[in-house]
Amino acid sequence: MTPLDTRIPAVLLRIDRNPFHHGTLGAVRSLGRAGVEVHLVADDHAGPVRRSRHLHRMHPPPAPGAPLAEVAATLRRVARHFAAPAVLIPLDDASALAVSALHAELSGRFLLPRA
């Protein structure tokens, strides 16, 4: 298995408002344990992920049902924290669809595969 490049931070995006979304905590723990700086864009102030020692920073998400322009603006704000592009990982279907639709706009700020 190829080792992770821990110099590149990861930004996890979850638009879904479920505070007990198990994939979120699993992704934060897995990446954080591997030494990756993990940022989370989610509304998860009461959930267990907020207290994870592997989470570097939480960022406020776009409003529920926000248009793509607001999702893009949120991600541009997060990208300002990095000197180079970070890996963007959508954690739910709504986030995956938004990232896919915004691929051209976000690809300069984030490392994204083509869906």
C-alpha cells in the first residue's frame, strides 16, 4: 500500500446534518492517526467528532439547502488556510454531488479526482 503524504491536509465535507454520521468520525480518526492534518466542514457541534483528538479544525458548513454558490464560497474560505491545495473528501451524497458540480471551480484549490 502506498503511504499517505502527510504534508497534504485533508478537508472532509459533510452537508448532511446527521451528528452521528459514523463515516465522519471514522474518516477523521483514520486520517488523523496516519498523521494527516484533518479539517471538517460540517455542522457537528454536539456530535462525538468534535472531541476527537485527530481533528485539527472544524469549519462552519453552508446553510441547509444552500445553493452551489454558497457551497463554493464556504470551500474557498476553508482553502485560504492552506498554502497549497488540500485533498477534498465529500462524506455524503449531497457533498459528492456538489463537489462534482463545482469541480472546475474547486480544482485549483483542492486535489480532486474526476468523478
